[in-house]
Amino acid sequence: MRKSSNQKQPTASSHVEENEEIEWEMRPGGMLVQKRDDVVVDDGASAAAVAESTGGPTIKVTVCHGPAHHVLHVPAHSTFGDIKNAVVQKTGLEAKDQRLLFRGKEKEDEEHLHIAGVKDRSKILLLENPASKERKLEEIRKNNEISKACEAVAGVRAEVDKLSERVAVLEGAVNGGTKVEEKEFVVLTELLMRQLLKLDGIEAEGEAKMQRKAEVRRVQNFVEKLDSVKARNSNPNINNSNAVSVTTKWETFDSGVGSLNAPTSSSSAKVTEDWEKFD
């Protein structure tokens, strides 16, 4: 007689790695089940695909954002935070800038859909956070101001380009030995100073502020060059090879733009006297 054995043979399903850890969660009915990873799928996937990937029931929800309606197939135990993350690319709003309302009440990110009463074919309202709106409006305002300031600086730059040509003409005439009337220097200096005043009146930030600063320095350089040419024009005996050193003192406005008064005939005479004494 054979002795029967009740010992069960091990099966493939009974082999579990010793180091494998299983996470558990408590379902609303009090049942302890294995925890599943939350998966949110947009309207491009079917509910069956979601159910297969999550191993649980899925629901179809519609997220209303203004005139747009975004259909999502999500696990029934998903959170409102999952919904926010799912519509980031669709709405262009980061999760922190979103507000989700269901049945007239705003929901927190950690709240679960099924606990809040969200069922299949439910609708969720999406609003933009007021702080996000204010931040965007502020960015638009700053960008508009910078754009206007850049245009204003560009307008001054165009005027300075024209005046720079006149400076070059005077410099060429003086270097060629031609005597230029002093009023030519006075008028041209005054015109350059007007451009400095325009720059001083431009409120600028960021890139526009850098452009304004560069243009201010450019105008100042032309004024200093004009003073140097004027000094050589006042004293024809000075060789062109010898540089005339003229130091221009600039006053600084509150905005940081330098300014000076247009030179008079007495200031020209002073430069000549200083140069002769130096020789």
C-alpha cells in the first residue's frame, strides 16, 4: 500500500522574493488592499487601457477651463492634485497656479476624487489663481515699459548719429587748417546736451536701462571730443600731432545721466591760456 502525502508542491505563483516589499492602503469600505500607483490618462486613451494599467476601476471626468473642456480617464482613487498635473500642458498653467472646484467648493490637492463624490462623467471647474493673474499682468506691464523705453532710446540714438556726422565735419575742417566760427561749436554742443536731457527723461529698467546708459556715455564722448576740437580751433598754432587735453566736468542728475552747461567763449579762452602756459 502506498502512503499518500498531503504535502503541496510549490507553484510559480507562490514564489515571492524575500526582499520584495508590498505597500498596502485602506479603501473607503475598510478593506486593506495592495496600493496601486496613480495613473491619469487624457482623452486620447480609453478607459479600458487605464483599467488595465491600474488594475482598478476608472472614471471619465471633464475639466472645464473657460470655453475649453478637457476629458480625462483617471483611476477612481486619484486625487485632485493628479488632475492638476494632468492638465498642465493642456492649459499652460502650472499646478500651483490652478484652482479646482467641484460642486461649488474648492478642493485641496490631497483630496481623493471618490471621497469628494466625483463619479463617472463628472465635471470639474478649473480657475486660474488670482496671484498668477497678477504676476502675469505685472510681467506684461514691465515688458511694455521696457519696449517703450528701448524705442525712446533708439529715437535719441538716431538723432545723435546725425549730430556725430556734424562733429566729424568740424573735426575734419579744424584738422585741415580751416578756421571755424566758435558759434558752430556752441550750437552743436547745445544740441548734444538736448539729447542728454531726453535720455534723462526716459524711465528705463533692465535692457532699456543698459541701452540708455550706453547712449549717455556716447553723447558725453562726442561733447568731450567737440571741446577738444574747439580748443585746437582757438589756437591754430597747436600741431595736430599734439593732443589737447580737455577735462569735462559732468553733473549727475538723479537718474544718473550726466549733464553740463554749454561752453561759452570765456571757457574756450581759458583752455587756450592753460595750454600756452603749459608750453
